[in-house]
Amino acid sequence: MRATTDRRGFVKGVGLAAALLGLAGGSTLASPAWADSPNSLMYRVLVPEIFAPLPDPADHVPAIVIGSGFGASIAALRLAQSGTEVAVLERGSRWPNDPWRYIFAVDTIPDGRGFWHRTTFTGVTRATMSFDLFGGVLDVSNYPGIDVWRGACVGGGSVVFTGVMLEPEQRFFDHVFGGVVDYHEMHDVYYPRVRDMLRPSPIPDDIYHSVAFAHARAWDDQVRAAGYMPQRIDGMWNWNIIRDELAGRSKPSATVGCSNLGNSNGAKFDLNQNYLRYAEDTGRARIYPGHRVDAIAKEPGPSGRYIVALTKLAPTGEVLRTRTLTCDMLFLGAGSIGTSELLVRARETGALPNLNEHIGEGWGSNGDVGLARPLTSLDVGTQGAPSASRILDEAGRPVSLENWFIPGATPFDITTLGSLGIVLDDTRGRFVYNPANGRVDLQWPDDGAAGYLARALEVNDKVACHCPPIALPVIGGDASFTSHPLGGAVIGRATDGYGRVRGYRGLYVMDGAAVPGSTGTVNPALTISALAERNIEQIISSGE
């Protein structure tokens, strides 16, 4: 009788997940009609590795991790080390590295390798770029009032970010987390644990004084003139590979403004070189590129398994297969957008009806602002991508400005210096389900960025006022995007204090969706990673 009941429940659950495939976005991303276009053939020559046959996971795996970014990769490694068999599902491709090949698209003149199934992109320069449709590494999701940049490849955001790994001030951390997570525990144990794995460090003096970082030196001179003391930034870079670029031992990448679309030579110490590799080395974790998760559900009953509905995709977007998997434990690491979409859709369609009212709430942009001011130095160079330094201003709402290259601009210094502003801001959006088309949309307040944009511009203008007069001043800011989406399944609300989703045993949030919309004037990667290390340790040690 027990076996019959379980079988019926399983069939019912699989039927639900299969139905959800139709609701999950309804987007066959490409059609075979253009799958072998001339551009596709070009990519087969440039990066044949991503066209290799894709492996298939087993029908049932004890633990499934959705996504392969910071939180997901940490969950995969620690689970595998504890003896658990893990399948890591990633919608994007697994890209190789090579010092003499252009594996990734160049930021200044991108092609389809750069972007996830779209044909245009308008970046911080406000210039629109056009390219062919392909499964590239950066997903740009457009919502009313804000664009969200996120990774779409094995390694997730670690492949497409600028490598910055910073710990927030305690007072800012406590403002954001409200006591749910203890700062001292993070500072003493988990931030150091991540640093030991990812080895972030400030830019070495010889590289800082090279031709690639003239803009960084000019930036520092300007902020000093305005009364600030620039602080060196820890970056997740292999500085020896950057030295190879400067010495001609590798094709230039990080030294010529390439970062947002990947670094072909592996200059960025991304997750493929540490957590994910170490997870695979255990023999208990396997990574499955080209597997887009469309919906999640659960078999009926308290001991029912989780059901994962997925689509297997070629790099061209051609659908190779649709199927469902089951697991005993499901770890969501698809990033703030991906994890929130899956949970909101599951609650609203009845696939996971016990999810609480906090699912989909508390989303924030981390207060991101792209800033520009005039370049006033005659010392010019090649726009190295790693950020060298930052300043923190607390004269009003706390805001940091980080030295930044100009994403997508010429690889040579021109008339402008770039900064990334990050404001401690409490503006929040929410995710809502649209039953008419099965989409989950982000609702961002009208003029949601206005307050933090004004604050970032205030500090940027203060610095610019101390610059020598020039004929063509370039001062401005752009908050129409974020590369640091956070929230949607906030810790202590949608989950307990360790990422366990309320209402469901064996379901966990391991990524930026757990972070309450901000990481306190710093880039989120280090905090997301430290939080994942903290949470997975508790989950494994408690057995639940």
C-alpha cells in the first residue's frame, strides 16, 4: 500500500512539474532554423569546447544545486565533502580559458558570446550595441525602471564581475541584516574562510604603476585633492597572469578593459578555478551545463521528494530535451532573480503552496550607480579592469565610490574617469507572478533609484569640483542598472536564520536572494559567499 501511495504521489508531482514547464516562461530561446547560422559556425571554431555533448544527470540525485555562482558552488563543495552526491544544474555553458585565444567576447565590440540570448545591449555609456543571438555569459534582464546584469555560465557571477571582494563595516552590516546574522561570527570565521579559498588581494605596486592603470592613478589623485584618502581594494585576480599580459606572454584581457564578459586567459580567479573544481575533485559533485531549471515542485506528503523541471539547451538556444529530476534536498543558488522567480512561481501556481508571504519581497539593487567625471591627467593608458581603490563618504547617507574602468568603452583612456557608486539605501522592490503569461516580473518603485543616484552624484561632483578646469567636463551618473541584485527570499523572513525555506524541509536558499537588498556600500560577492559558508555548515551539522 505504501509503495502504491508513493507511486501515485510521484506521478502527480511529475505531472505538476511538467505542467509548470509550460508556465515557466514559455520561452524556447531559439529555433533550429538559425542554430547553424554562419555566426554559430564561427563560435564552433572559436570555442569548440562549449559545443561538446552535454552530460545528463541521473533521474534522482540526493542533492540538487540550481546555479553555479558563489553560494551555489560553496553549497556544492561542502555537501560533497560531507559525503553527499550532488548535481549542479547550470543553464549556461562551461567556458574554457586559454592565454592565446579569445574565448570570450571583447567588452568594447561584443558578439553573441557576450550576452545571454539577446541582440542589443545599452550599457553605462548609453551607447547601444548590436550583435547576434547566442548563449553568451551575461544575462541582462530588463524590468520597468531598472536593468539587471547577472551571470549565465558555469561560475555564474564570478566570471562576469570585476573581482572586488570587500567586507562591509559592522554598522552597515547590522543596519542591513537587523541582527538576524551576527557580524562578529561572519568577521571572525566566515569572511576569513572565503578569503582563504578565493585569495583576494590588493593590486600590487608594479601593476598599479603600469600603463594599464594610469586611470586608477588619476582617480586616486583626484580624490586626494578633494580631501579623501583612497583605500586599496581586494580583488579576486591572478596578478601573475596580469603581469603576463603586460609582458606579452598572454593576449591582453584584464589590462585592456575586459571583465564584464569574462577574461579569456583566466586572469580572474573565478569559481571554476577553486570551489567548483574542488567540488568535482571529491568525486561526489558533478556539474551539468546547458540545464535551465524552469520550475520546482514537491511530491505530496511530508517525506515527498523535490521535483525539478528543466530544459536542456545547446549554446545556440536549441532545445535538446525537457525532463524532470527528483532530489531529497534542493539548494537554490540561481541568483537573486533566478531563485526568486522559481519560488514565486512555485507558490502562485500551487507547486509549493506553503511558501510564506515574504517570498518575492525585499529586493534591492545594492544602491549601484555608474559615475563619470573628467580625466584631467596627461598620463593615459589602457583601462585595466581590476579596481584599485575606493573612498567612503559618510557626510550624508553612506556611499562608497570605487575606481572603475569604463565598461564597453575604448580600451584606451579617453576624456572620462569611471566610478562605481554603492549607496546604503533602503529602497526595495518585489517579484510578482503574472498568470496570463507565466512570467515573474520585478516591480521596482517609480524613480526607485532617484535618492541614491542623487547621493552618489553629490560625492562625485564634490571630487569633480577639485579637478583642474578643462574644456569639456564630463560629469554624470546612471542608476538604470544594477550588477548586484539582492533579495527576494530574505534570510530571517522567507527563510530561517540559516537559509532553510520556511514551510518546507530540505529546501534552501544559498545565494544573493537571501541578502536583504544591500551589502552595506560594498560589492556583495564576499558577503554572499561568507553567508553561504555559514549556512551550509549549520545545515550539514544539524542534518536538516
